[in-house]
Amino acid sequence: MILPTWRKVVQFLVTPMDERIKHALSAWRELIGEKSVITEAIDLVPYTSNTLRSDPTHVVAVLRPASRDAVQKIVRIARQYGVGLYPISRGNNWGYGSASPIRDSCVVVDLSGMNAVRSFDPELGLITVEPGTTTGDIQTYLTEHNASFIAPTIAIGRDCSVIGNLLERGHSVGPYVDRSASLMGIEVVLGDGSMYRSAIQTEAMQASRSFFKWGVGPYIDGLFSQSNFGIVTSATVALAPKPVYAEVFIARIKNISTLVPAIDRVRQALQTLGSTLPTLRILNSRHMLARTMFYPGDSRTTLHCDHVAALLEKHGHTSWTILGSLQGEYGVVRAAKDSLRILLRPVTTELLFFDEHRLLGANRIFLRPFFPLKKIQIMLPMLRSFYASSTGITLRSRRHIPLWRVETPQNIVPGEMDYDLDTRCGLLFLSIVFPFRGPEVVAFVATAEARCIEYGVEPLISFFNFSDRCLGLNMPLLFDRQNEHATKNARDCRTALFALAERYGAFIQRRAIDTMDKHSADEFENVARTIKRTLDPDGIISPGRYI
């Protein structure tokens, strides 16, 4: 018998939450099977532990659906019993909260089992994937199909979800630096169990239909990034073509006084060279040390500036370094190199270029006695990793920056890692964006480095080009997760740096689960909440996330 709406509401209100959860779990077990409904405390640990070392969130259960239809039915059951759902792609959102829900008593919907490549257009370079599909999965798929396109790469590793990173508006080391720009179509289960698909899509979502992302009418797809409006079950992503020829370059900025004009000249290079210069980094000395050597000091304290200066001298570093990639026809790259030399010569001490063959043969060259650039040998693994990432390959063996202050040659663990379960790893990310102008950026840097040292945090500063107008900062704040004082210092440092960034015209670009209570302008919030009430009328999808 179907109850009238008012009777449903009364029944819902008088039923205790524990009873409702019990009924919901029973319905979900019947739907997706006993093994796909996780409730044992030991099995819930990966969903409550994270590198933030925030107080563990109480997770009721974890659901592991295998299809879009199952997700729809899960949402309808959750709505019936008023149980909050927290969807994750793979949960590897390290430094922002990983798989942990923002609020207690949520049920995590783990979509990692939905990892199929649904379709691929080998001519247009469009690929439709599910939320559990990783960068490594796409890399393998493209290799097996001898495709002429490259996989999107994420700096943190091969096991991260492509859709998860895209929806968080993450960044890449390849041609699509702004990952959200590659979104061409999307499929979403809304809070009432109904479906949303892009204007161009049908029920059988296909990559070949996604050649024009806008469709006709208002553009809605973007609503589902950094929001809690629905559960994304697939997306079509544009891939960059394999470069005909590629080189990486490294340039050392003369000194801190030339950092302002160096940033402005880098912006000019991006504006002039366009897609020939797809990706670029500007790193401070400590970030370079983290990329090239194990922690050269006592992990309980930050490196003294004199020690840093001595290491820079020994290894031929300067206080700031530019790292970038050039891609295109050989002649185009050659011309771009000439332009770069002209632009960067006044602000750099040297500018070195390496293609794949020079990187492979570099060790033999650097071993020659009295070779003038022998000091750059320590940078070769970093250069090889950057070259690989910029051409669509994520290497498995690399320096794990989140563990820089605790990892030694004796206890290094090769391959992929789960930083949440490694009790040595405390990691917060500071993600902000600046206008691409030297004075504002350097004014922030001058104070930020000192502020980090004050809180006992190594200032590992690395900027990247979100565009030729926007400079991004994705800064890892490393701390001892088992030390309460160090944990508090890292959080206080992040708060101080957020405030400092706003003072110099920067904006927060991503939030962690413990900072979701920071609000935007009233006008924005009012519209966002109206959309939330429309698409998820009972507020069951990711309560507290962004909206």
C-alpha cells in the first residue's frame, strides 16, 4: 500500500535514526549483496583515517555499488530513510580529507569498483570513464589500443581517480593543466534518484557524442564540480594528443631580487608560446631539495637557512628554479627554445633543455671528469619524472614528498602508497590561486616562508600555470601526525597562510573537509543553496560539502 505523503512524513519523523539506518542497511544488502555493504569497524578504518589527523568521523557503513542503476537505487533508499550519503571516487584526496565524510553518521558510497572505460573515440581523443577509473587505468588502456593520445596525469600518483581530480578542479602536469577544462560530458544521479545527463548525451553515454561540450541552452555540467548536488557516475574527458616532439627545460633564477621580473617573463612566455609551452613550474629552494634528496636534517625541526644555503651551493641550486615542458613539431619547439632564451636570459643563470634521448644518456655525460654541469646530475630523476608526466606517463618510482621529513633510504616503500594509513604522514594542502603578476606573488612569498618556519613547517613552495593569467600554488604542509603540537601548528600555519594570501589578492582554490564551514559571498551562497534544494531536496548527498 502506498502511504499518502503526510503519513510518510509522520512515519519518518517518529522513527529513530538508528531504526532508519537499520532498515536502510537491510534494503541495501538486498540490493547489492552482503559483501558490498561494509559495517565492520576494522573495515571502516580507511574511510575514517586521513592525513589531516582530524577527529575521526563516524561512518555508519560503506556501500560498494558496481553500476549506475545500483547507485540510483541506493540514493532512493537513502532518501526514503533520511540517511546521508558521502560518495567518493577512490578516496585518494590526500591533504584535503581523503575518503572521510565531513559530518558524522554518513554512509560512504565507494565508487572505486565502477572503473570501466565505457567508450573511446580514437580520432577525436574523447574517453568516457567511470569514477573509479584511475590515471594508470587510462594509461594502460591507451597503450593497449595503440592510441595517439596521452593519459591525464596527476602529480600524486597513478592510483588517483580521473573524475575525482577533475571534479575537485585539480591540476595536471600535461597539456590540460586545468583538469576541469577537459570535461566534455557528464552523467549524474541526483538526490531524488533521477538522472542528469549533459545536453548532448543520451542514456547510452558515448564519447563520440561529446565533441561539443556546451549543447544548447544553459551550461549545467559545471555545477557538479566542488559541490554536493549529485553523484557522478561517468564523465567524458578530452585527451591531449601525443606530442610529435617534446623537451623539458630547467632554468635557475639568479636570485630573489629577480623573482618578480622572472614571474612576469614566464607569463609573457606562456602568452607568446601558447600550447607549445603547456606546463610549467616555479619552485623555491626547499621544494627543489624535497624533489632531489632525502630530508637532510632532523625531522623534528625545520632546516636552518644556513644549512639550506650550503646545500644549494653544493648541488648548484639557486633560491628559485623554473621547470617546464615544450611540445610540438621539432621546428616549432626549436623556435620556442630561442624565444625562451631571449625572455629568460636577463633573469636566469642558465637554461638547459633535455629531450628523451638526452635524459636517457645524461648519466654517461655527467660521469665524465670535469664536466661543467655535473652538479645537475642530482636533478635527473626529477627531470625524467617531469618529462614522463608531461607526456602522459606517471612513473611508479619517485620521491614521495608527503613523506619527505620521515622517509629515509632504509624505510622507503617503492610504488604507490596510501598516505592515510601511514601514521608517519601528516599532510595538509594549501591550494590558492594568484593573478599572474610578479609583485603580488613575491610579496606573499616573502612573508609566507618566514611564517612557515615560525610554525615549524618546511615552506615547500611550488607555483604552476593554471593559465597565462592565473598562477596556482599547491603547497604541502608536512607534519608529524602523531604529535599533537605539530598537528596544531600545521593547521594554524594553514589558517595564517590563507589570510596572508587573501591580503595579496589571492583566492582559495580547494578546501579540505575541516575548512568547509568557511563561507563565500551571500549572493553566491543563496543561489547555490537554492540549486541544492532543487536537485537534492532532502539534503542527503554529501552533507556539509562546500554548500
